[in-house]
Amino acid sequence: MKLSEPPSSSRSSSSSSPSVLAFKASNPPCLSLLWKLLTHDPSFPDAVSFPDFHCFASNQTGNTVFLMLAIVLPEANGVMFYTANIAVALGFFLAAAWLTGQLGHIIGARRRSWLVFCNLVQTCLVSAAAALQYTHSSSQHGGGGGPLVLDTGAPTASTLWSIGLLAFAAGSQVVQARAFRMTEITTAMATAAWVDLLIDRELLALRNRGRNRRIGFLVALVLGTLAGAFVFRRLGSPAALAISAAGKLLVTVMYLFNPADRPKAESPEDSA
């Protein structure tokens, strides 16, 4: 069964299919909570990946800039960043985006079973990264008032695997978010949301769904990053990644209960 577009006045009143998922305008609380969780998700791994690995798991703008600097300034490798870490993060992110996007075209990008499967895979990937960090990270958190000692971020095998797992999960998640065509929320990049918020013609209007979504996205991104950094400092990177994996699992469960989209009503011309 192919996935339909978001609900509109052209939908029939027939019962919804359990295998199709759409964000319904009639269900704003579920929509808002789900998207806030999706926004928190990439901010937690980035709050770990940058201090531990000197690269981003989700923010590929920063990785692209660093990679271009590595080409022009190779002597900065190991001082400002680690080229191998950046290359792995960008490569795994793009591979996940390509694989998830192309398979989504075939299977149905908004099919409930596909969304649940992708989120379960993402949960497993982030959990595996948390396990690697638990067994191999040399960072020492500052819990109990002690000093915070960061990992060197040197591109060891465990470091590269951790980066790859986090970046692959992030790439898959961002592609999933694009499938719902909510242009106000990207789940990964704040620049567009900041600009679109400030240039909104109805910025001060009492009711403005687009503005409210952008504000909610930015607030969730800021709070998610702050929470991730706090957990990283107090409990270490494995705990922060474990919380991120739990968040992904919660999103997976929410996909199971979100109302399904309704099929289009066939017009007389279509049935003729």
C-alpha cells in the first residue's frame, strides 16, 4: 500500500489503514511531542561527538567545512580536527541518507512498518556506539565536582566505528524527517529555522503554526544539546548515548500509535 499525502479536505471518511502513517492536523499534541523528540535525538549525539571525536554526527555543514579545511590545511589534522573522523562521519551519514531514501521510494517513505524498522535500526546503532564508548572511551566525566578529562579523539578503530554508527543513524533519521514535508522543521540544521522565523511576515501574530513549529524546533534543539552536554559532563558519553537510544525507542513506539492517514476518495473521473 502506498503512502498518501498529509490529510486534506479531499480525504474520504473511511477508516484509516494501520500500515500507513501521517501527521494529522487534527492531532497536534502527538505531532508536537514526536517532533520535539526527533529534534532532541540528533542533539544528544552531537553533544558527545564533538567533544569526544572533534566532528559532528548529525551536523554535516560543520563536517563539510572541516573537510575542505583539511584539504587546504593538512597540517591542522590532529590539532584542530581529525580528518579521518570527519570523513567517516560525512561518508556514513551520506550512505545512510542514500540507502534510507532510495529504499523509502520503493517501500514507501511514510509506511508505518518502514518507519518502525528504521527507528529500531537507529536505536540499535546508537546503542552499539554507547557500548563502544563504555568499553573504549578514555574520557573521564566531572561527576561529583571532579575535573572533566576529554578523549583525545584520535582515529582509533573503536572511535571510527562509534562515529560511523552515530552518523549512519543520524543520516537515516534526517531522511525520515524529510518524508513528512514539514518544511519548518529539519531536525538537524538550525540556520534555516532561525532565518525563516525572523523574516516571517506574521511573526507577532496570535496564531501562526509555522512560527510556533520553528520556535518549538529551536527550543527543543537548544534544550536537547544542553541536556546532552550536561549528561556528558556528569555521567560520560556512554550515558548520553544510552539516553539518545532510549529516545529513539520511544519515537518508535509512538509511530505505532500515531493515527494513520486516510486514503484518497476516488473521483467519478478516476473510477470511470
